[in-house]
Amino acid sequence: MRAHQIMTKNVLTVSPATSVETAAKTMLDHHISGLPVLNMSGDLVGIVSERDFLRRAEIGTQRKRPRWLQFFMSPGAIAEDFVRERGRSVSDVMTPDPVTVSEDDTLDDIVTLMEEKNIKRLPVTRGRQLVGIVTRANLMRAVASMARDVPDPTADDDHVRERIIRTIEAQDWRPIGLQVTVRRGIAHLHGLIVDDRAREASLVAARNVTGVKEVHDHLCFVDTWSGFYLESAEDRKAAG
């Protein structure tokens, strides 16, 4: 399998000028741990993750080094820490020039990169343009899918998957972070919904795509005010 077969498309992003507070709230509201950073041209210039918010002056977690250690550090390194701990925009805290993969990279290549770099997500790019993102959650879903002893998707399965994604993504009620897998015409929908009516709409949209034999619901409902979330009835039943 390759990146384009499991990646999440239409990824939530921020710009370098986005405030730290806005980026943090976006991640909390959508239950995600990282955001690609795009410049005004749409080029990928960085990535900001929950790890970038751990050392912040607002919550008193900035680094407190003893004076003797600061003596051995360069003024530049100390200044860099100051910016990351007190900067107000995403450009101050993001990791620039993140590691990326292409749409055709294999899952083996992706896992190797994640292990070597100790990272949880890899933007998928076409040139400098972001086309998707692969996270550890995407990989776990792929493993769960393959555990059903279903063969790799055929070329027709890929076409069916693309049609489902195009159909649902064109709607105002589309799930956040929609991910679709198709095996032998059997479709699995993953993502977040903030109105449970969007669940049935998504299932109906997928069922109406030519070539779809069956649709499985893995959409998770999230209340954006309280943070409460509820897995689909199908997933709750499978978990016992």
C-alpha cells in the first residue's frame, strides 16, 4: 500500500501568522495533535504540534536552567528558547521544513521515517503543495483493515474511493478529516462529525456511489463545546 491509499485529504492547516492561541484551540476543537503550516502561496513551510506548546511562559513551563548551564550555552540558543516560549505566532514555535513523503511512498518507507525521526505525522506533498497527511492513526486503521484478511485495493477500489471522497467533500456537512478505505467494494468511513445528522448523510452519499457494495460507519461524533466524543454504534458494538 502507498501513502495516497490511506492519507487524510483536505487537511486542516494554519499560516505562519496564525496566533499560537488559535492554533492550540483548533487542535483541541478537532482532536488532532498537529497542523501543517502553509504560506500565502500554499507551500508547506512548517508543522506545529502539541509538543511545541509544552514549554510556554503562559503556563509556567518554560525551561529553567541553572546559571552554570546557561554559561555554556550560546546567547543564540537562549534567544531561540525565549522566542519559542513567548512568541505569539505559529512561525515562532513551528518546526520549519518538516519531513514529508510523496503520494507514492510505501507504508514501509513511511513507518521507517516515523521511527527514525520520532514523529507522529508526515505531510504528503506534490512538489511544495500539501495534498494530504499520514498519521499513526491512519496506519493503525490500515492495519485493522488488513487484519480482516482482505487483499490490497484494486485499481477499481481506488476509483471508488476517490468518487466517495469527491462526493462527500463537496458537501457543507462533510466530516472533518475524512478518510475512506475501500476493499472489494466495501467502504469504511472515518472522520469527525459535529452534528449526528451528518453521519447518515455521509453513509447515504457513499452508498450511492457506483461500485459500492457495503458501507461501514466509523465516524466519531464530537461536541466542540465540551470536547465530549462518541464513537459510532458500529465501533462500540465491535468493542463489546
